[in-house]
Amino acid sequence: RGGRGRIATRTREADFVARMFTANSHDTILCFSDRGQVYWLRVFQLPQAGRQARGKPLVNLLSLDPGEKVTEILPIKNYDGDKFVLMATANGTVAKCALEKFSRPRPSGLKAITFREDDYLVGAALTCGDDDILLFSDNGKAMRFAEGAVRTTARGAIGVRGMKLESGCRVISLLVAPGVGDGDDSAAAAVLASTENGYGKRTPLADFPRKGRGGKGVIAIKTSKRNGRVVGAVMVTGQEEAMLITDGGTLIRTRTHEISLTGRNTQGVRLIKLDKGERLIGMVKVEEAQLGNGDGGDVGNGDSDVGNGDSDVGNGDSDVEDGDSNVGNGAAGR
């Protein structure tokens, strides 16, 4: 923690793995774009390649409009009737739709949520109906409310206000946590937040009180002159690693348990040293077992090793591996 990192790319469009998962060949991947569209991909439609292959850009697999970016991907095995898709926009709007409403794919995509021209989708997540929703804004505020406060609507609806934002502020992250009383608000569950000047901290999930939907939220991290604005927030347990990337193409990987665990109303510690004029622009969580350090990690009950070795998935499973696909602010390979 606190190192200078290494050059990940010579261009400003840095590429690194943001999501990795295993799936059966006939599973579906829901791809949500920043314009509120949802696209479908079957796992067998993805190019199968070696571990070090660059893969294929999503723009060559989906009917994306010019400038449209995929902000979230959700692997789906079946469209359970008790599951929901919850979406959040930069202006603080949230919408919840039954997962089964996404069971009829269209090659050109469908409207998942409707919003104004100055708004865009920042995240989408699968929920169980009784989870807690956390929205984080770039001015260091966090809003936690019960999922039940968001009524279920039809696909393509406008949604309701999830967080009231100050002028010029934006929601930068959507997180889903088990509801209060489920026993998961322990010291192991924490929120890792990072700021544009390279600072950040972990805060116990239990420190974020549940409020009514539509409020301004509570302080998650101080956005002082030293810190700057918040650029990312992810849920961690201390067993993962975090990838940080700057607008200069510098990438650093750090273990989350090495980052100080402090209260909400604090500034945090240095995560990465930045050059003059350089800013942190993105942060993603990467599971330790998925990264592997040569030993490989077993997935499920099969013989699938996700690591530095070759990946074999038994019983018809297929690995989604490295590629050029853009996801959100960074580029994610599957």
C-alpha cells in the first residue's frame, strides 16, 4: 500500500481484469450500458481462448451505439421469480425490476431503465427483495436504505429517488448488502472508498446506518483538499485485493487488509503515490482466489483452476477469461 505502482499501458485507455467468474455454456450474461440498455450474451457465444489471450471487445459482440459503454455485467443461470435487478443512476435515481422481466432477449437490446439526457447508469445488481442498498456520491456521502422501500416496476420505468444530491454531485457506486438482522454486518464486512488524490480507507459496514430512501446520506469519507472527490467504493472482507488506476495509465494492486479500518468521518490513508497533476480515476475489487499466485484456485466441485495455469472446467462449464471488453470507467476482461 502506498507505492507508486507500475505502468499498465502507454495509453490512457488502460486495460485490466475487473470481473472474473465461471459459468455454464448455456448461462446468460446480462450486459447493462451507461445509456440504460440491457443486452444479452450466451456464454457459448464468447470466444474461447487461452489464459493470456486478449479476447474480443464487447463492441464486436453487442449492438452498442457509438460512445455507449457497458457499465455492469450480471451472470444469470436461471430467471428466478424471487430475484430482482436493481439499477442506480448518477443523479441518484433507483429502479427495481423482477429478474424474470429480462428473460426474453432481443439482439438489439432493450431499455432497462429510463432517465433524462444528463443522467447515466452507474450500476446494476441482483437482489433478493430484502437486501440493503448503499449509494455513494463523489462528495463523500453514503445513503443506506432498505430494498423494500423501492417498489417493483416494469422494465424501462423511470424509477424513484434513492439519494438526494447536492448541486454538481453524482452517484459513483451502487453496493448491495444483506438486510439488517441477517447477521452479516460484522467487522469482516467493510466498505473500501478511494479518492481522486490517491487516499482511501475501509469502514465497517455496520457504521453505515439504515435511513429512509431519498435522504442525503451520511459522511462516508472526508472530501478535503488533501483527498479530493470520491472515485470508487466497493464491499470488501479483507481477503481480496484492490486494483487502482490513474488517468496517467499507472496501475497498482494492493491487499485490502493492509488498508486501515477506521470510522466514517475520517480522511483515510495513502493508497497510491501520484505524480503532479495525476488523478486516481478507478478502483475495482479482485478476489484473491481468482487472481491466483501459481497455485490456482479451485472453483466449485469441478477441476477448474483459475490462476496462472490453464483453466479446465468440467461438466460443460466454461471459463470467462481475459479480454478487451470495456466495463465502466476501466476496461474489464472476461
